[in-house]
Amino acid sequence: MKTQASNIKSGDRIIAYFKNKMQVCTVKRISTSDRSNIKLSVFLGEHYRYSSSGSIQFKSESLVDLVK
């Protein structure tokens, strides 16, 4: 299922290019959200670990794959 990056919420699981490969990430929080860019703090898997966390930036109109 695809959604616009501007519709993503904390706790959503997305498929994104992170740490040099496409993988499932969980959104921890939305760091910045302005009209043109959205920066998400994410981590790998379902449980937060600092070593597997980082940030991903999208254009607000970008389509992002959600994991059910």
C-alpha cells in the first residue's frame, strides 16, 4: 500500500532505502515537517535500538510503501 510521505505517522512501518539498502523501517517520530520536505527518525524492525536507528528524508509529495 502506498501513501504520501506527508501522511506518515509515528509507529508506521515503511519500506525505504536505509543504511544502503531497501528494508522495512518503523517510524519513531517526524523530526521536521515543512511544506516541501519531511524528515523521519526511523529504526529497523519492530523494537527500537539506537544502533539500528537513523533519519530518512522525503519530499512531502513522495509516495512511500506502507507495510501492513
